[in-house]
Amino acid sequence: MAFAAGGELAAAVANAGGMGLIGGAYGDAQWLDEQFSLAGDTQVGCGFITWSLAKNLALLDHVLEKKPGALFLSFGDPAPFVQVIKSAGVALICQVQTLRDAQHAIGVGADVIVAQGSEAGGHGEKRGTLTLVPEVADFISRENADVMLCAAGGIADGRGLAASLMLGADGVVMGSRFWATHEAQVHPNMLQAAIDANGDDTIRSSVMDIARRLNWPDRYTARVLKNAFTDQWHDDLPALLKNQDDEADRWRKAWVAGDITTANTFVGEVAGLIDSIESAADVLRDTCTEAKALLSEHSKGLN
């Protein structure tokens, strides 16, 4: 949700009863100040790409001064940041993609684990939500029942929430569905592309990171909508690297212009479940209402 989840979206989610998060991503202090200002008096959390935050430690102190509701760390070792976050009295949420990483995050003091399956939009790994979540849930129940668990990856409605609860999660993190809301900072062309797409139209790739000159660890790829750019370069990364200067400039200009044939639309497999752009409050309310009805129906069926 880097840069798409700004202060307006975070506040809308929080005011509707969820935990709204500003997508701090790679760390831009000025942008973060603007987004916390947009959130106003509503307490929201903030997320960072952990390996990038490690290059700018002052940014963590900068955000903690704003008294966020939680710090959300993804894609890297959270251990170096735990003491600072805990000392500030802020809850630590760690998003993980493997059981091993979940075990490590719990061991260093995470308050909430987000088990993210590969169905998710943006960066992730290879495990599927359906098996990763119950594995992590079983570990938590054995080792530290005080840690909360959220499921992420492929969740866009009440069916996904209800299923996640049945898998052992305490809640869910929904990225792509809130990405496709009125409050998100997303180009209209990309929103329409997501509405027109289905899950088959997505791909996990590294081409957009090469195009943006972002040195992501090899273990992570990003799920985006396929387009002419991925068609050209996904199976020929060496050639893309050789032409990186020209392609980086072309991709950047396309991103600004909303040219979806070149710049990639960052959305998960739930693109096939997104058929309209709603308000964040409506998405949250409808998701919870549907999940409650499904769980109630299931309960009656067992009696």
C-alpha cells in the first residue's frame, strides 16, 4: 500500500472501526507529515518496508513522535526496531510470509503477526494463505497465546474474513480492497484496470522493481496486473537490467501519467472480486456484515 494508503484512507478505516494504516513504504518524511496531518485527530498506524527503514533509522523516531496506534513492519528482520517501538508504548505488527519468519517475529516481541499469502498484491513470497495462516495459528496457540494473528492475501469480502477466522486468525489485513476505494491515492486508470481484471490477469514479478531501481531482496517479488511491460521483460530480466536507464525513465513517466500499458497496477488476485470503487467505510461495514451472517449460518448448520 506504499503511497496509496495515505492519511485520508487510514483515518476513514479507523473511523469506521478498523485499524487504519498509512503506507510509509520506503520512507519520505515530508510525505508522512502530510499524511498524518490529513488523518487529523484520528489515531492511525504506519507501515514501513523493514529493509528500507534500516537505511534511515531517524524516520522511525520521526513517526513515533506522532504517537501512532501501531507500527507495521514488513519484509525484513524486525529485531533492530523492537526496543525503540516498545519503549514508545506502540504496538508492533509484523507481516510475515513464512512460518519461520513468524516464529522469529514472535520471539523478538511482535504483538500482532500478519500471515501474508502469495495471493496478495504488491510484494510477498510463495506460501498460500490457506495453509500459512493455520500453521502460524497452531504455533501461536502452543507458544504464545497473547500474540494476535491476522490473515492477509486474497481477502476482499466477508467470505474471506469468515474463512480466515475459521483458519484460526483473529482478524484480517485487507490491502487491495481498500486500495480500490475513494480515499486511496491511486490513479483512476489503475482503479479501472483493476475493475476490468480478474485474478488470472495478475503476475508475480521483479520487473517493476528493476524499473524503479529498487534493490529488493531476491526472496520477494510483487504481484501486479500483467501489461505490455511485464510481457516484454518478465522472462528476460538480464536484458531489462542492460536497458535499465531507458526503461526506468519510461516506467516513471508512465506511472505519473497513469499509463497502464507500461506502469504496473499493484493489485492482488482479489482484482476478480473488485467490481466497483466504494468508500472505505462501506467496504469495512459490508465485509463485517457478510462475515457475521456467514458465520451465523454455519453455526446453525452444525446444530
